[in-house]
Amino acid sequence: MKKAYVIGTCDTKYAELSYTVDLLKKAGVESVLVDVGIFPHEYIVDVPNTEVAKHHPETPDFLTSAKDRGEAVMAMSEALEAFLPGRDDIGGVLGMGGTGNTTLVTRAMRALPVGVPKLMVSTVASGDTAPYVGATDICMMASVADVAGLNPVSRAVLGNAAHAMAGMVKNVIPAAADTKPLLGMTMFGVTTPCVMNLRKIFENEYEPLIFHATGTGGQCFEKLIDSEMLKYVIDVTLTEVCDLFMGGVMSAGPDRLGAIIRTKIPYVGSLGALDMVNFGALKTVPEKYKNRKLHVHNANVTLMRTTKEENADMGRWIGEKLNQCEGRVRFLIPEGGVSVIDAPGQPFYDPEADKALFDSLEATVKQTERRKIIRLPLNINDPAFAEALAEQLKAVIS
């Protein structure tokens, strides 16, 4: 059995950390107490803060050289992020604390593969946890009261956390006997027909794993590629790039396509939903966009049509990313439109805007035998387009 890593600032929370370590031991789980505090103390720990600090990529002496507490805490976060992935005995990670320790520990948790149990007892677990969880499977448990001493409330919460971690470490998920390779695909409402057609094509050969391109969805897609959990990918929908460029609410950040570059995974992609920027309710659309072509999808979602200029910029950005890919790349352009509503008679049909996207992308990409752009006179949701994507996947993995 692997071990539960209990991580916290032992200079301020040793009693609480020790309490969870004792409960884990009683539950039959060996633990490793990791100190990420920045002040010296005399408590006995398994991994002292000085050992963690050695893993900082630039300033391993920050515990003595940092100018202030904030600088030291940030450096400790970076050191822990480098330390944890190098351990081969991690069965799960349990952290606890307020905003500072939550930020510190969850950063390192996010560096671990999906599937490794991660549980953070935090004072901020009942608020917006997106900055802490990101694209990973971190479980946030509200501490109710501050993690500042042992009392009836903290004992109950920390006890439940310790027992939950013990259960996750002891009960390893068995691998399915008939597991098929995972095929990751990105989808939005307006590219659903394409992805559903692909799912039918591959359902007997692969296990389709579909990611909703809502920002977090794209990040999760990339996280699983980095974690080598996805064997193959068909990246149908890049709409998150629109939100990155124009300030929409569903950006996946500037690292979109980064995992493709880093892992060199065979890549088949397209331009799904690059006709739209996503905002919330109509009243939330920024003032500078009020006179643009807007489409109210529902009470909480308003779409804005991208322009020729914006599409040209996005085409160049995507093309420059593809040029960095060393794996096999096939990128398909649907000349008949990039979404359900980018088709003749639909509200976002704009052939000129699409042409600017297509031409800019093709002009930017340096095509080789391994990296090719393929134009098709189809809408992205035409069954024939899904069939073409499927054929290109077979080509890049053959």
C-alpha cells in the first residue's frame, strides 16, 4: 500500500496535522508528514521544510534568503510543486489550512496526475474554488471554523478528512478488464452533431471521453493529455481561444494546445465554434461590444460573432501553436462553417469572417509530411466531416 502525504505548516498547525496522522495510522494507513512552514521549530516530521526547499528550481536557499514571509511562502509553493511529482510512494495527499496554505498545497496537488487522491481541508472551500482546483480532481472540504487548534468542530472535520483519505488510499480503483484506449474529444453545443458522429464511429474501438469546451473543460482535456491518460485526441472545438482573445467567460488560458506540444501526441483538430465569444446574460456583455452581432442562447448565455480581424488573429495564433507540434498533425478546415449557427440561414453565417480565419491559419502553418492542413467544402457538423476526422486520426496513428 502506498502512503498518505499529510502536508501543512508545522510551525503553526502541528497539532492538527499530527491528529490526522494518528487517525490515518489507526485506520491502517502509513503517512508521511511534510512540513511546508517557513519558520524553524522543534517538532518531529518525516520531511522537513529544508528538504522541500531543496527542490526549488532557482533559489533552494529561500528559507534564509527570502526578503519577507510572502516571498518565502511563494517559493515554498514552487518547491513543493517540484517535490511531490518526484515521489513514487504517494497514495494520496491531504492538506489543511487557510488561504495561504490552500494556495501553497493545491498548486502542488495540481501537478499530480488525475486519479491520485487529493483532499484539501480549507477555510475557502465554500467559495470560488476554481483558482485552487483548476483542471484537476482536488476534493475541497470546508473546515467550517479556521484550522487553528483542536476543538470539537475541528476534530470532527479533520477526522472525516483523515478517514476519507484512508479509504481512498486503501481502496485502489481496480482496472477494468476490457478497458479500451481513451479517445479525448472537445465539444460545444454547436459542435455536438460532429462529436456524436465521431463517437458512433469509434465506440467499438475506443472509449470516447468528451470534454465540454467551457474553459475548465479545455484545461481538463490538456491535463489528461499531460498525464498520458488520453491515448488519442480529436480536438474538434477550439472556441475557448475566442474567449482568451476577446475576454469571454470560457477561456482555457494561453496554454491551450500546450499539452499537444509538450507530449507530441498525434493530433487531429479543427476550428469548432470559433465563430463565437461567450458571455453571461445579455446585460453582462461589455459596453464596447454592445453594438456587435449578438445571439442570446439562453437567459444566462450570450454569444458574440467574431469578426474578420479577430478571426485572422486567432488563425495566426493557432497556426503558431501547430508549428511547435513535433508529433503528427492533421488540422481540418470546414469551409462550410464552424458551428451549427454558422451555416446558410443561421444567425452567425459569415463566409468572409470564416475565410479570414481559414486563410490566416493556412498561411501561418508550415506544412510538412507530418503537419498538414486539409480543407473540406463541408460544415463542421456534416457527417462527412466527422468521417474525414476519423480517417485522419487513423492516418496519424498508423
